[in-house]
Amino acid sequence: MLVIRLQRTGRENTPTYRIVVSEKARSAKKGQHEIIGHYLANRAESVFKCDTERVAYWVSKGAQPSDTMARLLKRNGMKGMEKFIVRYAKQKSRKDPPPEAAPAPAPAAPAPAPAPAETPAA
């Protein structure tokens, strides 16, 4: 399956990204089919350049953008990316205490044993 994703490039602590189309099973750095843009996130104003016609072409051929890529494309005005965006599970706040468990029912008290019958003395 083909996926449209970000390939990290650049120096240490200065990430830049290429937008590539590659096989999902392979590493992002190996076996790319096409480079269709770049993303420079670590600037005063981030730079996002992507050939949206090529993205539309690859999506029509069955490629799926990654969650991050779909969010970037949607933010930059590309239509139809909502179906590729995955909703994150809402996490509980660490400030809230965990809900108290319902108290366990008390064990039933054993029934008193009947008193032994008195036998007549002989």
C-alpha cells in the first residue's frame, strides 16, 4: 500500500521534511516513488510547499496520506482530507483523582449453628 508521508532530513535539532510517496512497509528513507514537496517547520514562519495536483493523483491511485500529512494538507486548503484524519482518544487529566471503585459487598455472615440437642442423663 502506498502512503504519502514526511521524510525527515536536515541536521540535528534542525528538522526539515520532504513530502514523499512510498510503500508503507518500507522505511520512509528507502524506496520512495516520488518527492512531491517539502515542509520547513523550524522557521519563524513555517514553509509548506506541496504539489497538490500530484497529491490528488496519488490519492486517486489508492495512496493514503499519513495522519500528520492529512492535517497539513487540510490546513493548507486541500479538500477531502477529513477522511484520513484519525481522532485521538481523549486522555484523562492527571490532576483529576481516579474514580473511586464501588465498595465490595460485605461477605454474608455465616448462619449460627443450631445448638446440640440435650440428651437425658442416664
